[in-house]
Amino acid sequence: MVILRDDKRIARMRKISQYTSLVGIAALLAGLGLVFWGDDRAIIYQLLALGTGWTISQVGIYLAHRYVRQPRPDEVLDDALKSVARDGRLYHHLLPAPHVLLLPIGVIILNAKYQTGRIAVEGDKWKQRGIGLRRFFGQEGLGNPTKETDALVGAMANYIRKNAPEVAEVPIAPLIVFTAKKIESLETESSRIPAMRAPKLRGFLREKKRSLQPMPAADYAALRAAFDKKAAHLLEIEATNGDSA
């Protein structure tokens, strides 16, 4: 499996996450410190500081879970797919969807979710329980993975239409993948979009590869060229290193 990853973007977002978290903590501390200010307007400034600090800290948490925590979602996907997608090309943080796997049978869009607790879905309605105050501090809410994944599919379809217009019909398969090791429970049988823990990816893709026919070679080549265009700088580095060796 060829893995193409924008490491520079990851490093940049990691730094932004760290700076954002520090600024958020500073604003929260400033808000708490205003308790001791005797001015009548202190309560207004305190609320503003606390609200700003909480908002900024949430941005830091959002980025940290994607670019700082170990293992990162992209690394979990690498490990889950390496034995079953040897003929694939995995693109991380390069295309309109953060994680995209190109296989001869089609395009797999992976929406990585790290949330824990008791997670369940009925149709398109998701519920997350068992995380207590972490819902507000330390963990981004689950949101609606189905709607998120629909948006990623739409973004990738638009990208393909613009960059590989010769491909008349693109087989796109979206997946919702939970990357955390410790999830109390995950009930996704009724999800409209297949959703599973990362270790289940191997079995799911093996079944897909057995049941689906490869796309025409010309279509695969066009998609690969369109996707590789976003990774041209990485491919040039690989080519240079190969020549040097």
C-alpha cells in the first residue's frame, strides 16, 4: 500500500493546536483572576474572558485530537489497512476528504472518529453517552458522523468531476471508522453508512473486494492522476530519494 501523507500540514496544525490551547488556558485564567478586580464591570469582562477562553480551548482540542494525540487517526488507519489494501493508495490530509483510499474497485472515503463512551445510531441519528463532563471539557462532541460523511462524499465527488471528468461513474464507498481503542459500546447496525471500529476494516474491505468488480483501467488511471496531483510534491521527494539510492 502506498501511503501519501501531508506531514508538513500535520506539523503546522500541531503547532497551531498547541498555541491555541495555551491561549485558551491563558484566557480562562484571566477570567478567573478578574474575580479579584473590584470594578463593577468585572463580571462582564470575566464572562467575556471565560467564554473566549472556552471557545479557543475547544478549537485546540479539535485540532489536538486530529494532529497531536498518539496514535493519530491517520496512523490508526494505516495500521488497519496495510494488510488488506496492498493494492491501494491512501491519501491523508491531501484531498477534500482527510482520509481517502483509492483501490482498483473504487474510492473509499474514511471518516475517522476518535470519540469514546457508549455510542449508538438509529438511521441518521447518533447518540453518545457515558462521557460525563468530558462532553464539555477535554473531548469534542460526537456530532453527526452521517452528515459529516455525506459532506465528504459530496466534496470528493465535486473534486473528481473537476479533475477527472472523463470518469463517467465513480464507485464511492463511505465509511465511518472509530479509531479509539477503548469505546465502551458501539451500536451501529442500523447506520445508513457503514460504521465500525478500526480493526473491523480488514474484514469489511476483504468482503468488498470479493463482491465488487474492478473499475475500468482507464478510469482508475484517471482517478490516480487526479489524486496524485495533490500529492505531487510528495511523489517528487520519493522519486528523488529513489534516484539517490
